[in-house]
Amino acid sequence: MTKRNASSTPPSRLMMVGAWVGGIASVGGLVAMVLIAIDKLNTGHGLDTYRTKWMVQDNWIGFIVFVVVTTVVVLAAAIIGWFQRRNEQREVQQLQAKYSEGHHG
């Protein structure tokens, strides 16, 4: 774990509010786009193309596949991280028990 330096200052309240507002807006936009994609798939227009802000052409099936794959990868990373933290905590407990004051001279 990283520790903060004594000289580091926490972010300002305005920065925190901005981060929360931006995060909520991003999640809202993603949910809206997923709902649009589901509606397009249900009406038989899943292969209709759309252009992004950067003029990249995609279709709604490709977008849904991207969202599903991204979700699976994030969940897999979270599960792997959880197992890794659990194993590290177990190792720390074993080392503390091995080298504690009572057992070590």
C-alpha cells in the first residue's frame, strides 16, 4: 500500500464535486447508449451503422459486444485482484505469526 507524504494535500472540494458530476454523467451516457442499442436490436436494426464523434463507423451489435467483453474483463480483473489480496493478507498473517515477539526471542 502506498502512504501519503506529509506534504501532500487532499484535492479541493470543487475538484471532488467535479469528479463526481463527471462520473455520474459518464455512467448516465453509457446507460443511455446501451438502452438505445438494445432498442435497435429489438427492432431489427442492430446492423445499422452510426458514426462516433471521431467519425469512426460502428454498428449496434458491435457496441453491445464491446460492452459485454469490457464488463467480463473488468469482472475478471476484480476477481483476480480479490484473490491476490486475500493471498497477500494470508502471507502477512503467517509472517507476523512466525516473527512475532512471542516466538522470536
